[in-house]
Amino acid sequence: MTTRDVVFLLIGLITAASAILSVTTRQVVHAALWLVVCLGTLAGCYVVLGAELVALVQVLIYVGAVVVLVLFALMLTRAPIGRQPDLATPLVQRIAAAVLGVATTGLFLAMLVPLVGQDSVTPVSGDTHTVATATFGTWVWPFELLSLLLLAALIGAFAVARVAGAISPRPAPADRGAST
């Protein structure tokens, strides 16, 4: 094993551990922060593999934008920060989720392990022009639909907070003095 393989393995282990912590923690804010760690170390995996542009996009889009959107939605809806026993997931659902997660991981491994041979992976040109052509040619509509999905999620969080009464307009300064 080379030094690059060892670094990739260590960063991959941190990524996997933080992903598991992100979905198993019971506190929503902690889950968002573990997601930051997971996505940041995934960008580190891209750097080790030599895909610096993809790592930069990972940091800018996912760590910078999506996690900020998640934290903004948490603050907007005033989600509980501490443990809430009335919001706890039943044990049966947690076990079912763990079984489904292990099954999905098994399917991914069954598909990907045969691909990791000596001659199975051929390096492809990863210059910026090729990535830009694919992004703004072939994949432009999925990116646009993703941005609309994120916008709809933000508007939905605002609507839920408004309906639930979590956001109330502040009284004007004259109203405060009149009530005392």
C-alpha cells in the first residue's frame, strides 16, 4: 500500500463514521454538523484521488450551500435542539432502518467490488473543459431541477413554520409600551 492509499483509507473511514453519526444521532443540529464533517471529508477523498475540481464543487455546493440551507431551515422552523422524548423513533423503525441500510450497503459492495481490479479502471481525462461541457451540456437540467427542489424545500419550511405559529411578527415599539 502506498501513502496515498493509506490517506484515502483514513479519510474514507472518517467519512463513513461521520455519515453513520449523522443519521444515528438524535439531535437535529448535531446531525447537520456531522453532515458537514461527512461532506468535507468526502471532498478530501476527491483531492486524494486527484479530482480537485470535483472537491471544490463538493465544498462549495454541498458543504457551503446545502448544509447552510439545512441549518437555516432548522432555525426557521425552530426545531428543538436538545433531546425530545415525544419525538423519539420507535425501536422497530430504527431496526428496520438499520437493516435497510446494511442491505443497501451490501448491494453497493456486490456491485462495486468486482469493478476494483487491476485493469478494470482506466483513467479518463479530467480537465476542466470536459467537466464544464458535461455539466452545462448534458447535466444542466438536473442541476436546475435540484436548485428548484432546494428552493421549494426552503419555501416549505417557511410555510410550515408560519402555519405552526413558530414565526410571529414582532410588535412595533409603540405596541410594547402600550401593553405595560
